[in-house]
Amino acid sequence: MLRRLRYRIGFLLALLLVSNGVMALTLTTRSLPYAAPDVSFQSQGKTHSLKEYRGHKVLLWMFSTWCHTCVAGVKALEKQQAALEKQGLLILSIRNHNNGGYPGPDMTNFMKKFGPYTLTSNNWVLGESSTEMYRQLNPTRFPDIYFLIDELGQIQVVDTAPNLTMNKIVNFANSASK
Amino acid sequence: MILAALKTVLDSRAYRLITAFSFVVFLLIYLTTLPASYTGGYSSLEALEYLNATLVGFSVLMAALVALLTPMIIYLVRQGQKASKGSAAGGVLIGILAPILCCSPLLPLLMGFIAALIPTLFGTLGVQVQGFIATHQIELFSAASLLLFVALYQNAKKVTQGVCCKV
């Protein structure tokens, strides 16, 4: 009986380790870098294409407004806002199509609550993903995934949770232009 | 009844030590795991940054319940009685799994794999589950605490009933 209890506690600890290990798995099956697909999103009633942003370093962040890492991500990005804007990083904050399949606040209310600076900032673009964009860039339906795209339209980094991986974003913003 | 059972079990120094040790271990586990929904499912010391009063409260409550349950279960087993472990295991698992599964790539990866085999059944289930967990965390932690309390009550009952329930 006591041995079984020890096994169960061991199982619990193993579960924590495995979950941490799975989190380290790559979020894309493609090898980096690769060309960003020419997909579109809606922003302020207009349709925009990713192609329009060629020539800029872009952080394309796709998230759902019900997700906790997304709240932490907005706050973390807002903290780094001055440095990222200075380096000319364009932040495309795109809500997953259909909010990732679960209801939540709309983009404006979400940003008003957690990152009000983003609504007036010059380097932030807020938008809604098209079905095609969601299907091509986020086929596994992660609630929080971002892409760092260089001036040539090449995706250099794919990761999740900007609050935890801010060093990658800052390094990309600081990297020499292509 | 719970107090009487605790008095019986914690009369021994060894069980008091087990209680203290379990409390410290589980408090650390809960403090680093409950805020994991803000760290993409990582339970690490980084998660401590995202603790708030509610999460600290639930961490202390659940760690205390587990710490009181553990010596009681060991006591019952040593007495040759059958301990109630189902609700205890359920409570611990819900408390730990909820923040890990919410907002991490774990569930979408798993569901993506299953969806490849049975697309109609599991295509959007991962997102539904994650969304539900993310928006009902307090309710899930309350349910986990309730299950732990039920387990404490069930085991306390067995301790106070003594050897009459020996299996």
C-alpha cells in the first residue's frame, strides 16, 4: 500500500517533468527560416496582407483573449515597448480566428484592460485573423504563438508566451537589419 | 471528527514530521504550479512572479489539506485499514493539471495527434477544454479543495472508527 502511494507521488512528479519537457517541443514542424505565407487579416475594417510589411522587422503574435499567457504577454510587451519601438519592431497583434474556438473579450476591450498603450502606439497593429491565416500559421490551434519575421519576409523564430521568451524578441529587434 | 482523528494520528512525532514535510513539499509544488497558466504550462520558479492573493490562498489551503491527509492515509495503511484515496488523488490531480493544461501547447499537441486519427471527434476539443479551464480556474481549484476535504473527512471517519473497519 505504501509502495503504491510512493508510486502515485512519483507519477505526479513525473507528470510535472513531462509537461515541462513537452513545453520545450518546437511549435513548428518546418525548419527555420522559411518564407512567411502571404495571408491576410482584418484591422480597423480593412483587409491587410502580411506582404505589406516587407521591409520591416515584424513580431506577428497570434493569440486568444481568454488565455492567461496572452494577458501576461501583453503586459510584458508593453513594458518593453519603448525599446522595441526604438528598434523599429512592428508588432502585429492578431486575435486568433473565432478567438481560437472559445469565447472571450473582443480585441479592443482586451487591450484597453491589459495594454492600453497599445491602442495609441505607432508600432502596434491590432487585428483579427482570417480563416486562411489561422489555418496556415496556427494549424495546431495554439492559444498563444508568435513569429519573428525579418525585413525579407522570412520567419526566423516561432515561439510562445512573449512574457517568458522576451529575450528572443529583444535580440531579434536589436539584430542588424538584412 | 476530523479534529479527533488528527489528534490520534498526530500524537506521534513521526506523523507530525510527515505532516510538516508534506506541507513544505506540496506548498512548493502548488506555488510553482498554480500560476503555470501564465507561463505556458511551465511549473518553475519563474511562475512565482505571477502569484496573486487568490493563488497563494489556494496553494496554502490545498497544501495544508494534503499535508493533513498524507499522515492519516499512512496511519490507516499501517493499521491494516483501507484508506480512501480516490477523492484525494482526484483533488491533487485537478489542482495540478488545471494550470498546466491551460494555455500551454501540451493539450493542442495531444489533441492534434488524436485529431489526425479521428478528426471529427477531436478537431476542436483541445481548444474547448483549454478555454474552459482558463475561464473557470477558480471553480476548478475550489472543486479540487473540496475533493481533498472530502478525502480528509472520509479518512478521519475511518481513523475514529478504529479497527472495526479493518479489511
